[in-house]
Amino acid sequence: MVLRLLIHAPTPAALARARSNARNLLRADPTAEVEIVANAGAVPAALESGELEPPLLLCGNTLAAQDLTAPQSARIVPAAVLHIATRQHEGWAYMRA
């Protein structure tokens, strides 16, 4: 069985922790699947850093609410809350960074 973890990052500090947690998990278990879903204050922080590669997902609601534009390379989910609920329903573990 593959370990699947969704890490929620709502703030810039949480985004930094989430990235560290994801690296540590994949180092400990290279077969694990991990996603980081960023919303609220973490979205502008992610855009400013330019580090938008997987496993990072940006909240579309936050982008719209804050009038932000993400590059085409960014992975965007319509709503962080919906993505979190869907992944939990699918059996993914949830962690707030």
C-alpha cells in the first residue's frame, strides 16, 4: 500500500514547513505520494518564491480573491477546501504544516 499524504499550507511559514516535511517524507519513503495545497497567505509567498513545481498545488479561490495570476506551469486546484476534502475521502492522510 502506498502512503499518501496531503499537507495543507495556509501561511508563508507553513509553506516552508510543508516543503521540508515533503522532502523528509520522500527521503524516508521514496514510494510515498505527497501533495502540498497552499491557500490564503501561502499563495502569494509561493508566487514570490517562484518555487511552483510539484508537489505544490495553489488554491484557485485564493488566486481570484487576492487578484493574483499564476504562471501556466503552476498546478491550480479550484478550491483548497474541496481538494482537501476529496483527498481525505480518497483515503489520503492530512497534515497541516
